[in-house]
Amino acid sequence: MVRWFYLFKEFLKVFIIFIVCTALFYYGLRIMHEEYENFHRYDRPEGRAVKVFDQQEGNLLDRLSIFFRLGE
């Protein structure tokens, strides 16, 4: 009888630790999600930013050649 009680007590300890760790992981992910949800990555750059690509530059054949040459 004592052996069953000891096994149940050990199982209960592992189960509680598992539940606590799972809850901490879940709430940690939620906090990170809220932080990055408010992060605007498509805002206009500030400072001395330079436009990299000009669509008027070159013609369609040049762009197609670069596309096939780079394999994208």
C-alpha cells in the first residue's frame, strides 16, 4: 500500500511540474506575440534611406534575363 502511495505522489509531482511548465511556455509565447504584433515592419524608413530598386530602370528583357540568370 505504501508503494502505491509513493508512486501516486511521484506521478502527481511530475504532473504538476508539467502543467506549470506548459502554462509558463504558453503565456511566454502570448507575451512575445503581443510584442511583435505591434511591431510595424513596413513603415517608411527614417534617416538617410535610399531607394534600392527603380522600376523605370531597364526593360522587360533585361529583368527577365536577370531573373533566369540568378535562378529566382
